[in-house]
Amino acid sequence: MDSGFLVIMLALFTLLAFVVVAIIDKRKTERRMDDPTAGKSTLAADKSSTGKPTDI
């Protein structure tokens, strides 16, 4: 097996893995945005920035 082929396959697999993770996180974020009972982010204007983060 040529080493160039191996490098290309590893690069493509890594890219595919990042795309899959991004799609999963995007769906999770969209579900959370649609949920009216979800807690507010500490970056929101009407929440204290010293409060407990929502994701923890």
C-alpha cells in the first residue's frame, strides 16, 4: 500500500468524522433552541454572566 494513499484515506476519514460530529451538534443545538424550557446561556443579555452555565 502506498503511503500517499494511506495519508489521503486518513485525511478523508478525519474530515468525515468532523462533519458527522458537526451535524449531530447542530441538531442538538436546534432542538435546544426550540425548547421553551431550556435554560438560558450565560451569554444572554438577561442572565447573569457569573451564574452556573446551562450545559454543566
